[in-house]
Amino acid sequence: MILYNTITTLTSLLLTIKPSIAAPAAVASSNPLRGGENLIGYSPTNTISNENTETISYQLAAGQTDAANLGVYLNFEDVENPQPIRGSTGGTDPGPRNVEMEKMYSDKLAPPGTDSGATINAQWPLALSGVTLGKGKSGWSRQQNIDVLPAATEMAGVNMRLEAAGYRELHWHVAAEWALVLNGSCRIQAVNEDGQTFIDDVGKGDVWFFPAGIPHSIQALEDGVEFMLVFDSGSFSETNTFLATEIFAHNPREVLSKDLGVPVSSFQNIPSDKLFIFPGTPAPTDIQAQNITGSAGSVPQTQSYSYHFSEQPARQLEGGSVKILDPLSFPIASSFSAALVTINPGGLREIHWHTSSDEWTFFIQGQGRATLFTPPSEATTFDYLAGDVAYFPKSNSHYIENTGDEVLIVLEVLQADHYSDMSLAQWVGLTSKQIVQDTLNLTDETLSQFTTEKKIVVS
Ligand SMILES: *[C@@H]1O[C@H](CO)[C@@H](O)[C@H](O)[C@H]1NC(C)=O
Ligand SMILES: *[C@@H]1O[C@H](CO)[C@@H](O)[C@H](O)[C@H]1NC(C)=O
Ligand SMILES: *[C@@H]1O[C@H](CO)[C@@H](O)[C@H](O)[C@H]1NC(C)=O
């Protein structure tokens, strides 16, 4: 057993400790079997291999020799053969292993000593979701739902790309759909139960919402579009929506003819299969050319299906910024409350929990990590990269720490009629010092530094 007796100081956080051990040529010896002759597989000529697994060459990352409960983020990027070691705990892994993935998710390989037991899985990298390819290079989509993240029962996500003029086919679904445009722009349109119509163009940073059952379509404008859809049901599946092509294909032609008041022959060229994502003719620049209204007119402004969130200024915070969008400003999305948070390098979205909803989170840019704490004493630390989904059940505490060197951008979505959270720091800061002291055995000096204000993102 190779032991590293490295002096553990905080300065080691700043250094990259790379003790490299020259591996003696592996000596594989073999000995005769030592068990009784009555055991299966026994034969005097069979042997047991004694390959030496203790002579592995590896490096440790900065912070890896610190006490395990300090639990700093370990950057394995440039570390040769990283190992599941924290402080004095763990041991080496001779293999088999997927080192590239272990480097990306280092808190999985060498969890902080404060992790304990088993929480739910709170992570799904969309890179592991199979992509559905659209027709003729018109785009693609991929999703996260309870099939891949079983604990995420309240919300599901779909990430979609439409190339210029590409359509997401006219459709509706049982779940309600909330969306954030990630890149580019698109035209969205819908018709409601009262025959009121809606049409708008949305760009990067804007949001839309379609209530359950409201049929709608999406077409990319000339620069193409990518967006993230969030549904209010964890079992939502993009392959299970009500498509215009399918409703036409699966009603008797005689009935379609009566229903729409046209001859049966009108339907001889309708698609025999769904289109889902497909190329279209470019939308006219003049939106009025596609603005159809009946006697009920258009959807009133108070019920608008879009919200130009990109225009809303961010609130600057100590370690980043936040923009909050909830039904107070976007009433139609009556159960969706969201926060678009930026966290500067080294910053921390403070330890918090949500009183009334699970949280569904999407990592838009950068990288971070979170520890999910579940009573009585379960805790798991997850690393997240851009394109990963996180899920934190109601009342379960979590934070998000920026572990990279660029600004981290995350979208937090709740099923709630307003955005709210409980801050650990503010809770203990607003509790009598005597009570906190009796409970946590902290010094007067420590207690005097606690804040009474919610910081949301600390530096
Ligand atoms: C798309 O949006 C993301 C998130 O805002 C950004 O990081 C990325 O650079 C954008 N890509 C393009 C091609 O604009
Ligand atoms: C569509 O037309 C209606 C009726 O003229 C109008 O009230 C509405 O503002 C138009 N929509 C857009 C997006 O211009
Ligand atoms: C509180 O901390 C002090 C200093 O470490 C220790 O002496 C004392 O035993 C602790 N008290 C309790 C109740 O744990």
C-alpha cells in the first residue's frame, strides 16, 4: 500500500500536488490453488494469478490530501490517473474504469467526506440522452424525464434545435410547456379554446408558455433557434404529443370531410407519417402576414403566451446576478416560477431549499457542483457541466458552487405561484444567538459575523 503523508494545510489548495510514483514493472506470479481439492475448479495444475495491484502510478489533485470533510472541488483535468482518495480515506482503482468521465465528475470519484448514504440521483447530462433527428437537417431534440431521472416527478425537460425555417410541427400535449430561448429566434403561434389567437417572435433569453391542451407551433426564423422546454410533469415525453399530421391520419376521411366541409379527395396528399421536426418555407418578416384573427380577436395581453425576459434587467448580487420570472409578471404561466442565475468564478448560490416545490435546474454555461442533503443524514455531491439537468426535491437543501473559471449560468424552475427560497445563512442569522450557540457550539466571534440578509449568490 502506497501512503502519501503530505502535510495538510490550506495552502495545498493553491498548489497542484503531483506526487508521481514510478511503477515497478508489474510482477505477475502464479501459485498453485490453495483451496481444498473438493472445491469447484480445483485441479493440481490450476493456478491463482498474483498480479500486483499496489504499484499504480498516479497523481493527486490540489486539495485531495486535505481532510476529507473540507471537501473542496477536485480538478482532475490535468491529473494523471486520478484516484478515489480524499484525505486519509479511499484507495486506488486498478480498473476497469472510464477515466474521462471520472475526470469530468470528480466528486463522484472522490466525494467530500461530508457525503453520506444514498440520496436520489439528482443529475442527468443531456449528453447521455438519445437525440431525435429531424427530417432533412431541420433540427433535432433530446429529453430528460422520469425514464432517466426517476425522482424528477414534477418536471421534465426537452432541448430542441430548429435550423432556419425548421418547424416543430403543430401539436398539443397533456402537460403545460414553459420555454427559455437559448440561441437564435423563432416564431410561435397558438389558438385557445375561445378562438383567440396568438403570434409572436421570441429571441435569446425570452420565455414562452403554452397551457396544457393549447395547440401551437414553433418555426425558427432566419438565424435558427435552440431552446429548452420545461414541462409540468416528470413523465412527459416528446414522442407522445398530439401531432396535427397524426390527428388527420387517424380520423376517417369521411369524417374529416364532414368536419372541415371539404371533399374527401382534399386529403389524398396528406402525410402518411408524422413530421415532428421538418424543414419549412421561411416565415415572412412581416408578422402581420401570419396574424390570423377570428371574431374573438387575439389573446389579451394579460394572458400573453410570451414574455420578453431578455429585456428584464438582472439584479446584481455579491457573487453574480439573478433575474426572477414568476406569475406576478407572467400570469399565464401560473404554476411556473424561475430564476436565471449567474455565479461568478468562485461564487456560490447559497445553501437553500424551496418550501413549496421541487426544483428543476438546467446548466446553460460553465460548470458547478451541488450537494443535495436529505434527512436524516443523506448527502450526495454532484458535479454539473453545461447541458446537464439537476433536480432537487422540495425542502431538500442544496447550493450551487461555480467550480470553473468562467461565469456559471443556471436556470432554476419551480412549480410555484411565486419564486421563493429559504436561505440557511439567513435562517441562522435571524435566530437568537443563544439558541444557535446551544445547538451548534459556535463561538461568539463566529456568530457575530452571520448575516441577517439573504445574499442569494455569495462571492
Ligand atoms: C448559445 O447560447 C449560449 C448560452 O447563452 C451561449 O453560451 C452560446 O455562446 C450561444 N451560442 C451561440 C452560437 O450564440
Ligand atoms: C394581430 O392582430 C390583432 C388584431 O388586429 C392585433 O390586436 C394583434 O396585436 C396582432 N398581433 C401582433 C403580434 O401584431
Ligand atoms: C464546544 O466546543 C468546545 C471547544 O472545542 C469544547 O470544549 C466543548 O466540549 C464543546 N461543547 C459541546 C457541548 O460539544
